[in-house]
Amino acid sequence: MDNANLLEGMRVVEAAAFVAAPLGGMTLAQMGAEVIRIDALGGGLDYRRWPVTQDGTSLFWAGLNKGKKSVTLDLGSPEGREFAMALIAAPGEDAGMLLTNFPPRGWLDHESLRERRSDLIQLTVQGDRHGGSAVDYTINPRMGLPYLTGSGGAETAVNHVLPAWDLVTGQMAAAGLLAAERHRRRRGVGQHVKLALEDVALAAVGSLGFLAEAQLGQERGRHGNHLFGAFGHDFPTSDGVRVMVVGLTGKQWRSLCDALAMGDEVAAIAQRTGLDLAREGNRFLAREEIAAVVARWMGARPFADVAAQLDRHGVCWGKYQTVTQLVSGDESCSFANPMFGEIAQHGVGALIAPGLPLDFSAVPRRAVQPAPRLGADTEQVLCSVLGVDSAEFGRLHDRGVVGG
């Protein structure tokens, strides 16, 4: 049995670029939906987005479009736009769904598409709630996080490299489309769902207490690599390997104290400071003194001994490593992890690639699929969905209306 049964028969048309919407589409494809990505002839805005191979093939594009079908059309022509709209509004109980992060106008105008199919579901990812332009790298500064990232002495903003709001938005896009599809199945009506990147970020920082903290006048400072509100920090071993240890929960804290045999020193810190270190917040207040004890223990031992001792006591910890080290030597990023499989990616070659992180007990994992060649599925999709025959497709191709 194949886990395509999860979303078997569902067809989603994607008109998108960059991270959030393509990630949402790929998530649906990895659960078995037929996701048809429509691009202009020659590729969309993200077709050559870095990182790239030596010959310019986008690893970014390949990574975010696994398992989809690729249709290319001359979207500058009325005929090409007509085919795009027809694909979006094609009949079928499990069809009539559009995922996009382009402005809902022209061939993506919701009202125009609803004239073709009244129960159409359209999910539009926007920058802000007004439809204004924004990306992760402009939203994150407004959330205040670059002024909390870095060490306490820094005076400038410190960005991070992970597009966190794009990633959260992509997963919410997939969830939102599935929720709208369930609503249509039960009520028989479609809708236009709008998802603003800005709102996703605001909702997240609100849910994590950042907004309430500021409203109460408790402005948070920069704490470097310290774990806010509990004990956690990074430490070098005697042979130069750096590890992160965390004592967030009571069990994690007790495991760390036992592993390092630092019970007496912790008791002395508690007595000196008057803090009950069984409480996680107090461990944050005493973080510098605790860190000094842990640093002495870590710095006196090689990594192999540190790792063995931490594992023996069930400490929550992690090793710092480069992405190259992750790929070349970490078992979790290998075929030992059933999420990964080998793909033959067009223009790149053989790669180890992740599939869907969700592990469903009722169905086995679906084999990891590569991203399609640009336009490779144009003929098959137009023929199967819209009834275009091979002769007509050939004429359209010769006239430059369709790719393939």
C-alpha cells in the first residue's frame, strides 16, 4: 500500500515562487496529492534561485518542488492564460484548488476564476494583510528578533539565516487548504483564503509570549547562546568540539547535574544566591555561575568522553557541526533514517533527499520523488485534464503557447 492514499485523487494547482507557497504545495504532494505547478516559459522567478550547482541548476528550486508536476505556458498570451485558468477551474470533486503567492489579479483573480467554478478554493499567501510586498527578511526585523539575537554587547541588528516565517507559513498554507477543502466537502462552498506572512509572524511571537512581555514592560535583552528562561548554553570540550547542553525540564536538569557530578557545586550556588534551582527560571538567573561549573567539566575532557557520559545519564544535548559534517557523518541524515531516499535529480545527479517528516501508522512512507524537469508534464496534464489531443498540443507547442 502506498501513502498516496492519504490525499489520493486530490488535485492542486500551484502558481508560486520562492519558499512559503511552494513548500505548502510540496507538503501536499508528499502526502499524495497531484500538485501541478504552473510557470512561465523558461521558468518562474525562483527557477535559478541560489544555491545552485556549478552550471547554474537551482538546488533551491529542486528542493522545494519535489513530487510535483511541471506545466509551462506562455502566460503573457491570452491563450496561455486561458489554459492556466482552465486547469485551475477544471471539474472534479477533488479538484478546483489553487495555491499561490502571486497577487490575485489577471488570470489569478478569484472572482474571475469563480465564474468558471463557483466552489473554487483559492489560498493566497501575501506579504501583509493588505496584500503588500514583504518577505521573511523584511518581516523578521519588524518582529524585533534581530535585536534579541547575538551577544549582550552587540549594538547592531543580527539576522539569522533560516527563513522561519516562510517555513511556518508554508505549513499553514497546506493546513489551510486542507481545512477549506473539508469545509467545501461538508458545505459545498468554496472560498478565498488569505494568509499573510506578517500575520503568521505576529501570531507566533504573540503565542510565545514576546508581545505580552513587552506590553508588561519586561523588555527582553540579548543573552547570546544562553537558553532564555532556563539553563542551556554551549561549551567546548578539551579537543575543541562544541556542544550544547540543556536543563529545561526538571528531569533534564537532574540528568545534567548527575552526569557532571556537580550536585555540591549547584547546592553552593543555590545557597549563595538564595535561588531554588529546581525552578527553571531561577536557573536562568544563575546561568553564569552554573555555566562556569559546566565549562570547567567540559573543558577538561575530550568530546568522546563527554558524549559517552552525557548519553549515559540521558542528558539533553547536541553537537555543533557544519552542514557538510551533517551530510557526511550524521546517521540521522542518512538512509538509516526512513524519511530519506535517493533521487536522480535532473541537472544535478544522485542526491540523498528528505521526504515527508510525518510518519503515519496506517500507511507506509511514500518514496521520495525528485522535482520535475521544467515543463516536463505540460502535455500529459493538458491532455488528461483538459482533453487536449497530441496533434493540438503539437500545434500549440510550435506556436510557443505551451512548453514541454
